[in-house]
Amino acid sequence: MLKIHNTMTGQKEVFEPLVPGKVGMYVCGVTVYDECHLGHARSAIVFDTIRRYLRYRGYDVNYIRNFTDVDDKIIARANREQRDWTEVVDQYIEAFSRDMRRLSVEIPSREPRATQHMDDIIAMVKGLIDRDAAYVVDGDVYYHVERFSDYGCLSHRKLSDMLAGARVDVDERKEHPMDFALWKASKPEEPAWDSPWGKGRPGWHIECSAMSISHLGNTFDIHGGGEDLIFPHHENEIAQSQALTGQPFARYWIHNGFVTIHAEKMSKSLGNTFTIQALFVGASYQEIVTAEVIRYFVLSAHHRSPIDVRDDSFQESKRALNNFYDLFLRLEEASESRHGGTSADHDIDRVLMPLQSGFEAAMDDDFNTPEAIATLQRARGDLNARVSAGVSSDVATRVLTFLRQIGSVLGLFQLQSKAWEFGEKAAWTTQTTRDAIAELSNGDIEVMIGERQTARSSKDWKRSDEIRDDLARHGVILEDRPDGTTRWKK
């Protein structure tokens, strides 16, 4: 019996979908203005695993993950680089898709863009105005939080307490400081769409409500995202959606925890982020980091808990996977030996049956991936002992197939053991990269950054990306700052 910890109630609840056998799930995606980092990877892997397990349990999952493709940050980057905002969007949607492929994250059922749902957004805003839940001020439209009596139900906060320390837009035109924008009047040189209130573009929160309702209906099963989205984003989604439809919005809310670096929250302002791209091509990690290493590391912590990246985090995950792939190699060799039955064959189910039941019990308990992995680890020792005692080729094949089926729920154990060390990396790196790469001097790095700045000034984005990728392969990570300068670190 699957139980999910529901952020709304703060309790584990038995999962009962609206339609038996079917699950509607919406997860907030990325705002496409830059490369994705490990925090984005964690969310993507967590909800990819949840989707896989629901499917393993026999559910037909309609999984929607959106792109926010019109936003202040996108516009700011386009203006800074003197190019059209749609070029920025297309570049970073492609970069996100590249990273998801590398992480073995499956493609959702649909990946809507906010700009593809402008009619739905405008209709929703109009409906909220008609219901007196929103008001127009000089072409802007604001949601009236005081008209929604359950405001704060997800974050478990009272409206009267929210202003203390809250990050809210200071705008004297708003009837309440916590009122938030549903529609923003256009500014010069910004993307804009026609609306009953004049040209403008949507606020961030209304986009997800419109997309989720459009694809999943007024009420759906699961809404997910990072812990940082609980307030105000998801809180505002609930308020505007339920004010419009008069029906419950999402029935189960799932949020993944933060990623920290040496116990310090990862953030661009602290300069301690690193991109998914850099993880795969950076020289300091290239011998150990693959999709399965990253997935194992992420899933070794419960999805609701913070996860801390230390200097040896990926090495530990790699060593753990090495132990599994050593077993798989022995099973592959036994499966090719064509030996007949042995005494070890007769009690193999004494290992496989508890493994399956333990794995399912862990995943049924709020998708407890650390316990699921621990169950696999315990079974690995027992299976090694059976293989040492001798198993038939048929049993070896059956065990190998079973382990890969279980592992596929986590996105693990999908490589041939002989390809484990190098096969996965070969798809993403050149032979030169896999071989030793000479360390660049600080002077060399500065010269390459200068060449990249020249390429950016000439709007030669292809050459700019090539230089950035080349530096990443040497373990050099770049950070482009708003003032046009570039910070680098090894």
C-alpha cells in the first residue's frame, strides 16, 4: 500500500488516485535562462524516480513538466547579450534536454511552455477578475489574497504573519502587500501579448496553474517541485486555481529538499554552484561521474531531506556501484558458462523474494529510496555467496534480469558490466577528454576567457559555447556576472 507524505497535511497518506489505475502528476520545471545545476538535477531525478515507481506499480502516469519561457531573468539575459529573448529560450531548453538525457531522466508525457498557453492564462486571469478575486491597476492585474480564506494552507502560515521577513514587491497600488501579479503591463522592448487590460505578459504563478489545469483538469493527483517553491509559488497556485474553479487543486503535494555544498546552501550568490554540464565534462570528476553515479548519490538521501555534496560524495557512490557491477560481471560470466543446476540454485528465491518485498515496502513508504538501496545492498552480499557456491547459467540470467528490472526503477544497473567504467562516458566525451588532459595555466585560462568575451561581443554564440565547454573539460567553471565580466574557478 503506497503512502505519500503530503506537504499539505504534513502526514503520510494512503495514495488513492482520482481515477483508479491512472495518475496525473505536474512538476514545476525550470526557467530557461542559464545552464542547469545540481539542484535542478536532484528535482528531475527525484520525480523521474517517482514516476518510474508508479509505473512499476501498474499505474498509467500522465506526467507534465513545464518550461517557464518568459520571465524577467530571460529578458535580462537577452538584453545583456543583445539578442532576441527567444534565442535565449531555445538555447537553454536544448541545454536542459541535453542534461536530462545525460542523467537518464525520461521525457515527460508533455513539456508545455508558458507561451504556448497564453490564451489559457488570459482566460484564467479574466475569470478571477469576474469572481472579484483579482483587480486591475494601470494594466497590471493583481490577485487579492485576502479574498481567499485558506491562503497559507500549504506553507502552514497565517497571512497576518507573512509580512515579517517576506520578500514582496513594494507597490503602493496593491490593496494588500502580499497581493501578487497575475498579469504585468508591458515595458518598452519586452515581449508582450494582447489582453483585455492592454499589452503585457503573465506573472510567474499563473503560468503553472493554467498549464496544469489545461493538461490535467481542475483537480489532479500529484503536484511536485523543490522545497523552495512551497511559498510563495505553490501557495499562490492553490489560491488562484481554487478561487477560479471552486474545486480542490492538487490532492498530494511532494517537495524535494535542498542541495548543500559542505553543509552550505548552494546558491549563485555564494559562488558555490556547479552545472550538470561541468559534472560530466570537468576533468576533476571525469573518471567517476556518470548518470548512475549522480543518480545513486541523489537517491541515497530521502527526497524530503537536504543532501550535502562533499569532496568524496561521488567517489563513494562510484565505489558502491562498483560493488554491484562486480556482481553483475560474475553473473554475466556464469550466464555464459552454460552449466547445469547446482545446489545454490534451489534457494535463490530465498534471496530474490525478500529483496523484492523489501524494495517495494521501502518505495511504498513515501518513496524511501535510501532504504530501497539498503535492501539491494543486503541482497548483494547474499547473492555473491550463491554465485561463489556456483549457479547455473539459467539462474544467473534470471538473477541478472531481476536485478536490472528492480534497478530500472531507480535508473540504475542498466549498463553491461564490462562497459560500466567507460561505456557511459563515451557517449558524452571525446577520446581526448577521456585521456589525461594537460592542466591549463592561469594565463592560458585568461586568454581563453578573453577569446570567449570577443566571441560574445560578436554574437558568435557557437564559438563562445565551444570555449566554455573546452574550459569545463579542463575543470574550469565559468560564471558570467551581470556587469559583463566573467569569474572562473577550478
